Amino acid sequence: MVRWIWIPLLALPMAAVTPAGEPTAHDPQYDNREIWPAWVEKTDFVKQEWPAARVLVWANPGESNRNADPADARNWLEGGPEGATFPNNRKRASEGPDENTDVVFPASGAKYSVSGRSPIHLRHVTVGEGVRVRFKDADIHGNLWIKRGGWYGRAKGFYGAADRDTFCRNDNDEPQSIANMLVCNKRPGNGTEWMGTWYTGDEVNVFSGKMIVAPGSTFLPTDRRSMSVRENGMLVLLSGSTLHLRGNQSGKTDLMVRGRLLAGTPQRPLTRDCVLGLSSKSDRADMGLIVAPDAEFAVHSADARTARLVFRWHRKPAISKNNRGGKGSGGISMLLAGKTRFDAVEFNDVLKGGIRLTDRSAREAWKSVTFGEKNFGLPSELVVQSELTDSERRACEASNRGRWNPVREHEKQARKPSASD
């Protein structure tokens, strides 16, 4: 029996709960089209190879424990059928999990919560239906799969080992609060793909590696701070995806790009529109998007008529107490100082002079660029050329603090957590 779940713009089926053989983060069953859409074959994470590892199952499903020690072996079962979500033929674990251990918090028919303050390292993590998991300090070195009706959160930690391609999948209709501050700090070339709907409580920084918003998925950073893509970082929006702040932010840049921003890729071009929403600004000097001079912003489309990057005001009110964003004018603005390759773009809700270029010739290279009906002027009035101000130049040239450091990352991942940490 198969039950389908629906995520806005992204339909992902989910197998009915069974004692064994259910797809998990460590056994995703990518070739099962009742579980995964066909485009999964084009992802980086489907090609990622993982060595064999222990699989631990939470020992007390159905019983809430709000002061659990996830490193304590007494809280886990091991052995039994591969992929089992119930403790069939399992025994108490001989030792707790580490970064080379896959874990399952199984559905039990009764809702339950597991939370703990002790730091923990895990590899692949599966959260079953009706399970609420929250750790203060948890590093997930592999994949994360939150089944429909499940929930996962942590105060700090990272998602995906630096040298691996991983996925985080949320099967719920509702947005999943994934972190307070989210940091992508991987080797250049490796990344994490976010499937479903996600939001953060604070800033998002892509220091190094790829942050990919999967087809039909939505990612919502908070409106408290700017989202940043650093020099070695890459932000990728795929077909049908949406990225915008949770609320309207005034006086701050929604998205600062010093690395690469892609809508579609050469290997995975857009096959339908994706949306980059920006905050409404009171004047054009308050930029929603800044692409620094050394950055790259490119659109790769399979059909420029139906598969575009769409800019618009996201029409969300300010929600953060630290944000005096208000509604603004209803218009958006952006500074495109870097290299732009626009072959399929639509601009909406743009203020007069709201598209600033430092190189006027960049506009002449755009192809299949259209302007919607809800802009604040004619196309000729929307695009202007001007030099960077001193403050804008300083912002664009800001240091790349936090870039991926192989020694520091190796030391962090090798750290063995304990209750005394």
C-alpha cells in the first residue's frame, strides 16, 4: 500500500509504514518511483557512495523522554532486519552512535518526543511519523529524512559532512524549522540538497560548497539578518523552487552574493519557473539583492518561455522583533555588479531605477528577459547604470570569514562527544 504526500509544488510519495523495508535516510531506495521522482537520478547525492555502517533504532518508541542522552547506548537497539523501524530481533546497543552510525526514530502508532542537551554526532538520520526530535548540539554527517508527521530540530550543529553530497528531505506540508543559524561549509563541489519546505530562525551563510533548493521546494530564511553566499559558496535554485525571507526586511540586504548564484544548472536546467522573492523597499537605495563585482549570477533554462527565474516582492509582513521592515513601497531593488548571464528572467514589482548595473553593457547581453505588469515604470526606467558607493564597495569586499578550513573541519568531525562536553 502506498500513501502519497503533497508538498507545495513538489509531490513526493511515501511508503506506508511497515516493520521492515521502509525507505530511510540510510536506505533511500532511489530507484523506487513510488518514493522518489525521476529527477533524483540527476542529483549529486544519488551518486554518493557510503561505506557500510551500524544502524541503531531508538529503544523506546512511543515513550517521551525530554532529557535523553543520545550518546548513551542504553537508549538504542541494534541488529535485526536491515531497515526495520520496530525493534524486531534487536538487542541493546553495545555502544552509542557516532558519525559513522545511522539512526532511526521509528513511528510507533503513538506520538512521542525525544530531546537532549548532550552533543552528538550521527550519520544518516530518519525521523518517523509522530516523532518529535530535538537536540541542543547535533552534527549530522549524512542525510536527514523527516517523514510526514515527524519533526526534527537542533540549536546548533551542521548538516552533511564536508566531503559528501547529501540531502535533507521534509515530507510535511508545513515548513520545518531546521536551525537557528544555518551554515553550509563544505568542500567546493560538494553540497546539500533541500527537499520540501524549510525555514530558519536566524541567518543563513553559504561559506563554501553548494546549497541547493530542490525542484518544487521552498527555503525561507528569517527576516532578522541578511543571507550570504561567500566567495567559495554556491546557491542553486531548481525548477519550481522558491527562496525568500520569511518576512519583509527594510534597511538590510535580503541576499548578498559574493560567490555564485544559479537558477538551474547546465546539467539540470529549469523546466518551469522558479522564484526569487525580495523584500519591499522604501527607496531604491535599500537593496534587496546585491551581487558583488567578483560574483556570478546565471540562469540555465530548457525553455525561456516557460522556465524562467522570476523576481518579485514576496508580499510577507515583517515578523522579527529586530526588523522594522513594515510593508515598504511594494517595490523591490537590486544591485547587479557581478557577471550576469540572464537567458530566461522576468522582473516584477521593480522600483524605478531598481535594477542597478555597474556595467551598462551587461544589459545588452541579456536574452529572453521580460518585465511583468506590476513594475513601477517602463523597462527603460527600471534599469540604470551607476558606480558602487563607498559603503557598497566595502560590503562587497568584506572578508570571507568562515570559509571551509580542512584542518578545522576534520578536527570538529573527529571530536567524540560526551556528556561532559
